[in-house]
Amino acid sequence: MTALAHDDATARSDLDEALWLAWQAAAERLPEGFRAEIVEGFIEVSPTGHYSHGRTANRLRRALDAYLHGSGYAAHQDINIVHRRKVWVPDVFIAPEDAEEHVTEDGLGIDASCVRLIVEVVSPGRDSVPRDRVRKRRAYARAGVPVYVLIDDYDDHGTVTVLSAPDPEKAVYDDEVRVPYGTGAVVPEGPARGFVVGEDVTGASRVHRV
């Protein structure tokens, strides 16, 4: 039994290393406007978001930066977050304003251990929606990211979901608050505790999209 467990762990480690090397090669060759991530054992390539997606992410980043002013933390974009040979590029995340000490040895990103909050603005598409709602939810919980916020135009008329209290062993968040657009969603902990994701970020309720 112990030998089997050891063999499984070795196989997982070998797969993680192979994916990491493949991701490095892919990331260097992607055309402008695309990004590559490693999510739950797969390399996923996706385009940058449409205008409305970028507008929401940038509204949020600016609002968070104002809220975090003087705290030593800042809102960041377009930086790789690395966790045990997994890598993600969230739409917005909070980490120390000066994160130099958390940069990985290869300089490719920052370690997930310094990230206090991640936000994903859900994009349309058969692959994008489950990636943000399901696969990244598990991945961020597994990495122990304290707060994960989903801004989702495609959930009913638009919802904001705030997930906290990660359980890395089970890859789940134990606390979840889900509110419709037009109702403020409050960050429960961390440097942005008390920050409200409201209509100034999301806009009003959207037309239901299938």
C-alpha cells in the first residue's frame, strides 16, 4: 500500500513537472492577447476578455487600489500566480504592494502564499464559465487563497459570489455569500475587509444570457 502511494505521488510529481515545462514553452510563444494557465492538470489557453470584461476588471482594480491606499497592499493584474507547479493569471488579485520577496526563483510570477484575494470576472463560453465557477474555485481553495470573488454576468441577471474560509485538503470554500447585481457584496477578511463590490463595479442587473 505504501509503495503504491509512493508511485502515485511520483507520477503526479512527474506530470506536474512535464506540464510546467510545457506551459513555459507555450507561454513564450503565445500571440499577444492570449494567456496560458495550468488549472487542475491541464494547460488552458484563453484570450483576453472583451471590452465589458476588461471594463469591470479595471473598475474593480481602481476601486481596490483606492481602498487599500496606505495599507501596504495593492490590486494587481497581468501577473502569474504560482502554486506548486500550477499557474494562474487572475483578472484582479490583492498582494503586497511591493511583492519582490515573493517572486519565484525563476522570476515567472509570485507565490500564491502572499495572495490575499482573487477576483475572476466570468467570461462567456463553454470552457470559460466552468473554469471560473468550478475548476478555479477548487484550485484557489486548494492553494489556501483566503478570499475568492466571482463577478458573473452569466448567472441569472448577474451575481457576485464571495467565497472564504478555504479548506485546502478538501479543495472547497466553507463560507459562501452570493448576491445579485445591485446588492453590495462585502469582502469579509484580509486587507480589503469591508470593501463592497457594488454597482459602481458591476453595473446594474444584466439581461439574462443563456
